[in-house]
Amino acid sequence: MNRIISFEQYLSEYKKSVDDPEQFWAAQAEGFVWRKKWDKVLEWNFTEPNVKWFIGGKLNITENCLDRHLAERGDQTAILWEPNNPKEEGRKLSYKELHTEACRFANVLKNNGAKKGDRICIYMPMVPELAIALLACARIGAIHSVVFGGFSFQSLSDRIHDADCNIVITADGAFRGAKDIPLKSVVDEALQTCPSVKKVIVLKRTNCEVKMQNERDVWWSDEVKKVSAECPVEEMDSEDMLFILYTSGSTGKPKGVVHTTAGYMVFTKYTFENVFQYHLTHSPSPIGEGSQQPEVYWCTADIGWITGHSYLVYGPLLAGATTLMFEGIPTYPDAGRFWQVIDKYKVNIFYTAPTAIRSLMAAGDNFVKPYKLDSLRVLGTVGEPINEEAWKWYNETIGKKKCPIVDTWWQTETGGIMISPLAGITKTKPGYATLPLPGIQPALLDEKGEELFGNNVEGKLCFKFPWPGIIRTTYKNHKRCFNVYFSQYKGYYFSGDGCKRDEDGYYRITGRVDDVIKVSGHLLGTAEIENAINRHPDIVESAVVGFPHPIKGWGIYAFVIDDHNRKDTDELKKEIIATVTKFMGSIAKPDKIQIVKGLPKTRSGKIMRRILKKISEGDTSNLGDTSTLLDPSVVEEIKQGALS
Ligand code: WT7
């Protein structure tokens, strides 16, 4: 393990990583199992872009997540699982058991026609079999594409189409809070337009009724009985694709972010160990002096998002950690659930989203009081900026002022954490992601694309040198990868975020500068939501903007043009919400809908979102220059409508 243990060491490692990045990352890559060592550490340019790490290396990430640990920690718990319903019994899988189940399911995949290079879609609840499915894919060299269980059939089918998947792994249903979500029937609807899918493997979870289609659909439980638990790993090239994960962008079509094998592996393990300062043994032990128990680490993210991939599954398993997986939601059966689970499993490291913190803070401290929370050592946040009030509450009420908070900035495209304190090592500041990790070279650029040097500057957050976890391409559309991330500022990776570097050189993320919104930490494209709204037969056009929301960070405000002049506007609004839920999923439901006669457009037809944004924020006093609008009178009408 190459864990940094002091701030001085952080500074010297950072310097080393900039002076000689190849040597720095090569050192981090030692210690893994390589079937063949790399010939060359790095080849890159940001003009195509073309980035390759550990060139010529051969390996399998699951050999490093599982097999590598068996001798030393085969009986140690790899995955702890807490069900949605607190009355249901939890589960535990040791590294040995997880290895066995991943191998067994890898054979199930092979038996159902899966081969190296195939794309396999995973649409599952948060149960251990989801992690097993990921690892099984990786073991045989199939590329997984996990789709979050909260997406609807249309989003699912778009993603299956784009990746041309031949297998879908799902479950009959999912328990989420008081709801049962019928996953398999969503899959059935999605597959009506996906002829590439030849097999659907279905796990039983809720025992709800499902229709099984002959030849195509098989039960997980039947299939595992047909195969052995021996499965040698497929030897993969360092740059072979490991997975595709879709993320929203400025256009209506989500992008398939591609991550490859070796770089992602090295980066997630390094960042996991250093940011969270994960200890394989407690010292000093909260559960008794000299305990040999590894720390319990809990990331509350769903595996449907990158955080779940990198910091619930791959990073922790690569580090030999005990990782807790939770099926439910923070408010079920009540807003004390997180705190109850922390006490139950004596969680040492807890990683969650600001939106969850804000909603639990709003629920009141009475939900926290029954719990001790004395096992906690480190707290983390991810996904959106954390406001000072929520940071303080997290620090005082949850961490009892004893737990460093790591505010981790990164993205689906970066593969792992980029800017963050190292727990207990970097001095923190509420609202600041603080400093770049070793190997990460941020640059703030001004409007003209000039880099801003020194402190007390604010600009667009970019990176000028590759790191091992960087996005390699957008699936089947390399041009899009170039256009979105590498074309705006020549020679830089552009994140889409605004950022400030303060007088201490600390980074503070100010939010998105493009047409995507972070709603409860989920990235949603305004164009994607508009497309869903426009599927309502009475809506001809719509424009969506984000507005500040006390719990969700950002809420969704939709301005819509009703073609049929409907009088029952409340009913119409309900129908619009139902349409969005149907075609995109409930995470994209608008919080506010305003019916308008026209949208503020320029003469070239571009909607002036700047104006709508101001109106949605309730700030109609100074809308700036509206002289370029085709019809300035629509602004007055929208302003009046917003006030009424
Ligand atoms: C966007 C990426 C990072 C994994 C989960 C989200 C925002 C992320 C922070 C943070 C302020 C943050 C940014 C970024 N974001 N972490 N600590 N402070 N903003 O991944 O869905 O790809 O979203 O989330 O806007 O660009 P994602």
C-alpha cells in the first residue's frame, strides 16, 4: 500500500507526480497482479484525444479485486449487505464467497452466450448479486453497462441500443422504501425495441409476478445450478474496455462514458486508500485495542452511478476493504435509517451526498439522537457542492467534530476522485474540495481560454495532464468525446464546472456552466427532460432550467407551450409529470411547471436560458439585454405568469 500519512508527504508526492508522472503512476501500479507487465507507462495527446496507460500490460481486474486477496483475507468480509426492510436479515460475503459467486455467475454468462467484448446491460436493485454481476462480466472480459434502477423503459432502451447489448441482467423487482419497483416489466417494455438482446437473466428479489419469455428469459437461480464455480480469468489488455456508463450531456442523448481496465484499476485503488485513509486494521481501534478487524466502509451511492462503481465496488475491493451495501433509502422506515445502520455495523467511514445530508438535517436531530455514531472516523461527500450549513451539521451532529470531512470533487468521466482533502491530513474548509490529489493537474481558464495563474482567481475548471482514470472515449462516437471535453480549450480536458481558487490555493467548485443540472446529485440534461416533456401530445415546445432548491441543490423548472389551450391546467401539469416519469424516470420530474405562450428566442431560434433562469430564481428585476430577442413581449408574459 502506498498511503500518504502526512501533509508534508502529500506535498512531496504531489511534486513528484508533476515532475515525473510516469514514474509516479508506475510506482502505484506495482503490487497488482499483472499477467504481463506494461511496456510503456503512458502515451497521450488531448488533440484527438488519445490516452493510453500501462501500454502492453495484461491483467484482469477481478484477479486483483478477488483472487489476490484469498490467501491473506479469504475469510474477511468483503461485502456487508443491509436490506431495505430493517426487519429482514442482512447478508455477508467473505472474499472467498464473493470470489466463488463471481466465478459461478461468470460461467452462467458464458453458458448464455457471453464472450469477451460483449456489452451486457445490468438493471438491478442494490443487492450483492449486482456487485457479483459486475465482477462476473469483468472476469470474462464482457463490458458492463449498468443502468440505474430509477430510469424508465425509454432511458433503458436508449442505453441498450446505443451499446448494442446482447444480454440484460435484471431482477423481478426492487424494494425502495415503501415502494416495489417492477424492474422486469420495465425491461420487457424496453426490449420491445431492442432486437440485439438475446438473453435476460432474472434474479428473484421481490417475488412479484413476472412474465418470462420463452428462450429469451432465464432465472438466475436456475442458471447457477448448471455451472461450476471455477472460472479462470480472461486475460485483458490494459486498454481493453472495462465498462460503459451513461451520463447526461447538453444534447438529449446521453453519452456512453468508456473506462478501460488498468488505468481505472490503479486510479480507483490509489484514490480510495488515500482520500479515505482506509485502514485494514484499526489503530487505535474503536472496538478494542489492537483489533485485527478491517475498517467498515460505507458508500451510500447506487451502483447505477459512477460513485457506486468506483467507491462501493472496485476501489474498496481492490484495497481488500469491507464495503457495506445498502438496498434502501435514507428516509425509510424513518429519517434515522442511516444512523441506525452506522451503529448496527459499526461503520468507520461514511460517504454520502449533500442532498441526503440536507434532507436528513431538515428532518431534525431527533432522528439522530437515539444513535451513538461513535464508530465513525471519517465522513465524505460527493456529487454536488455542499453548503456551509449542511457541512457544519454533518461535522457537528454526525461527526461530533471528531471526523474529518472529505468533500470529494470528481465526475463520471474522471473515473475517480480528483480534488479532495486526504482524511485527517489536509486541513478542511466548509464548501471546499480543497486540493488536487497527487497526479492531478488542474487549471482554471478564463473566457478567452487563458490559464489563470496564482491564487484568488475564478474560471472554468480544466486539467492539463492525463491521469489513469480519465475517460477514453464516448462509446462508438469518439468525435463527441472530443467535442464535449477537449475542443473548448485546446490542450485541456474541460470539466463543465466553474471553480474558484482562493488565497490559500484551495479549490471551491461553483457549479455547472453548461446545460446540465444537478438534481439531488444526479446529473440531468435539460434537453433530455425537454424531450420527455414534449412527448405529451398537447405540448409543442418546452424549456427547462434549474433553480436553487433547499434540499435537492437544484430543482427543475419547466416552461411549456400548450398547443391546445387547455383550461384544466392543474390536470395538464399532472400529465406532464406523468409523461416525464414514464419516459425518463421519476428523478427527472419537474418541480415547477409554468405554461407560457412563447419562449424567449433569439432571431436564430436559440432559447435564451439566461432569462428563464433569472425568472425561475424569482429575480425579474434585471434581465439584462433582451434586444436580440425575436419577440421581447414574451418575456413580460412569462414574468407575469411566474409571479401569479
Ligand atoms: C458533476 C459530476 C463525482 C461522482 C458523482 C457525480 C458535481 C461532483 C462535487 C463536489 C461540487 C461536485 C460537479 C461535477 N460534483 N462532486 N464535491 N463539489 N460539485 O458524478 O454525475 O458525473 O457529476 O458533479 O458539477 O461536474 P457525475
